[in-house]
Amino acid sequence: MKRSHPAVEPPSEDSDEELAPTSKKKRCYTTEFKLQVIDAAKAGSVHGASSRFRVDRKRIREWIYNERNLHNLKNSSAAGRIASDFREQAGH
């Protein structure tokens, strides 16, 4: 026996209804912050660090996987170059 489902229509343009956002705002984290979160996760747990720093557990696991690259980025001379170039363009 087949069941029929009522057709769902999207709200019209004059409707006051709004569609819920489907994605969260993308955040930028500094290398220092990422390394601090990694240290906390290693000292305790990924779950604890996630709660403490309000970062998704999957993101923390990715940072741990890329920890060596993060340390290299932190120690490279280009680590702050983007921010300083932006300040120069902005006239600061």
C-alpha cells in the first residue's frame, strides 16, 4: 500500500516566514589558539577541550592531525605576514 504525502510548498515571497539557516558562521582561529586547544585536548580529552573552548570535536581532531604543520606555521617568518600586509593596505 502506497502512502501519499501532502506536497510542501516553500513560503511565498510575501510571506513573513523565513527559512532557517542551514549552516553556521565560519570562524577563523589563530595558530596560537589552535595549539592551545591541542595542548588542552592532550592534557585531558578532546571532549573536554571542545566544551571548554567551544570548538567542534571534529575540528580539534583535525588540528591534532595537523599539529606539526601548525608548529611550522607558527615558527615561520610568514606567520603574521597576511595581517601586517592588510594593515599596510588599510593605512594603519
